[in-house]
Amino acid sequence: MVGRTQGHGKGHRQVAETGFLPWSLAMERALYGPDGFYRAGQGPAAHFRTSVHASPLFATAVVRLLHEVDEALGRPDPITLVDVGAGRAELLDAVRAQLDESLAQRLRLVAVEVAPKPDNLTSGIEWRNDLPAGVTGLLIANEWLDNVPCDVAEVTPHGWRLVVVAADGTERLGPEPDPDQQAWLSTWWPNPASFDEPSDQPLRAEIGLSRDTAWHRAVAALDRGVAIAVDYAHNRTSRPPFGTLTGYAHGRQTAPIPDGLCDITAHVALDSCAAATPADWTALATQREVFHSLGMTGGRPDLALASIDPRGYLRALSQASAAAELTDPLGLGGFGWLAQGVAISMPPALARL
């Protein structure tokens, strides 16, 4: 199942007997369990706003990339677009609305999501609870990896300790990370104990092994094509010293309580995901950089257009406003983009980064 962790050790089982769980198990239950956040209710759009929900221009960017991938692959029939963590298939619906006839006739649309198939799913969209295999085309994972359950570790005078949590959000320190977790921390999240600003907050890290594994599996679904992860992200030289674990419910940020009533998310070490995944090439950039490379800058249209084509000017102005939001470096434009290719040359928009 997409998004779930695998293979928890003896220490995890012992902690579970006390009523506390490592954060990875608590997140898995709260997000993907039988009554979990992503299996019930109105879907993610009722609780938080992604680039997909902000504007159809995000779908426009995906369509432009899809055309470049299509050309690089030699216009295969079929070509597949996979949306991992598809919500209620909003992105695929928006993409369908913008396709030209030639591509629409060859395009297979696949939504991958743990939730049941929506009753009003658009005809022609394939709904799956797991990744397809042998994909030729483009795979998009927009704000998916941040919801892949991960363990949380805290710095103590004796080294890293896992943080364990009860269903009401109460936390305490648990066992030491296992050797694989220790190795990941040593490589990708250097001990922040040297952080030189005084704070009452504990120094923490989110262990990215589960995200590395999830992304590796997503890219492995490709036979030929490009996989793109878009997410809240950080890199090895700028890890947040206090971690990023948080919750969202009904449009507001909230405490990350693993009771199934809120989204629980943590930013993603995309550089670690990239290193863990074999590919023919890799590109790491921000959403702002990718959109600018695609020609979507958020610049105001020429005022002269207003007198020649007033309606066209208003449409262009609206699009510029939407593009400005999607490329704001302090907002959605700051999202990380990780692109990796398998048996394909790098599309021009990514090669220009």
C-alpha cells in the first residue's frame, strides 16, 4: 500500500505494549488505518490547500512537462500520467481539461490513493490503491512524501533517542534508533547539538528512511519516463534544528495528534530520497525555478493589451496573479521539486534549471 512503513523491530513492539508508539507507527495508524484521516471524510482539500487546489496553472505546468516527456519518449501509445497521493483526482481532472486531442487520445490517467474510489470519479481515470508497474510516461507525487510515516528522534546528552507518542499526542523518549536509523542520521541529519541559539525546544530530526524507500518504489514503477516529487523540503546543509512535524485540520495548522482527525506531516529530505534511488539523471530545484523554466513567471501582461483586448487582458492578469502565488519563494514557490529520469533524456525545461 502506498505510503505505509514496513518492517518494525523488537524495540517498536516493546514500546507499543506501553500504549506509546514510535511516530512512524502512530502516523501509519492515524493516516492510513481503517478509520484514518486519508480513508475517511471529505478528502485532503477540505483541510489544506495545495498547489493543485490553488490554481489550474499547476496542471498547466504538468501538461507542459508531459508534452516534453512525450516528445523525449517518441510519442508512445499509450503514454501514462500517474498521480501518487491523488486525493480525489483533482490534478488529473484539471490535466484532462487542458489536453490537446492528439495527447488525449493516447493518455492513460492513473490515480494512486489509499482512499476508496470516489463515487463521482471522472470516466477514464484509473483508480488504484498501489503503484502500477512498467509505466511509460510521467509520475507526479505532489505533497505525498511528507505524509509517508516517519520516525522522530530527539537529541539527548547520550545521543539520539526515538520519540514515542500516545493517541492523545502525549510524547516521551523511547529507545535508541536502530543501526539503520543511526546510519541515516549520521549521513543525512548531522547532530544539531551545536545549534548556537538558546531555546527551550528539544533538538529533533525526522528520520527519512521510509521516504527514501517510498520514493525508490515510485521511481521503480517507471519502465521509461520521469518521476517528480513536489513537497515541503530541506537539504543536508539546512535541516531544521527542531524538526517540522505538525498537523492540519479544517484549513488550520494544529498540534500533530495521531487520532485520525487531522493530517500529520513532516518536511522531506529530498536530497536523501534522490541519493537512495537509481536513475539516469536527477534534478533538484524549487517550484519557482521550474515554473520560470516553463515560462510561467507571474509577470503582469502588457498594459497595451487592455485597450486592444480587454477581456484577454483580464484573463492574462488573472493568470499572472495565479502564477505569482505558485512561484512565491516564501510560499508555494519555495516547494522542492525532485525529478529523476529512467531511460529518457532530460526534458528541456528541467535541463535549463
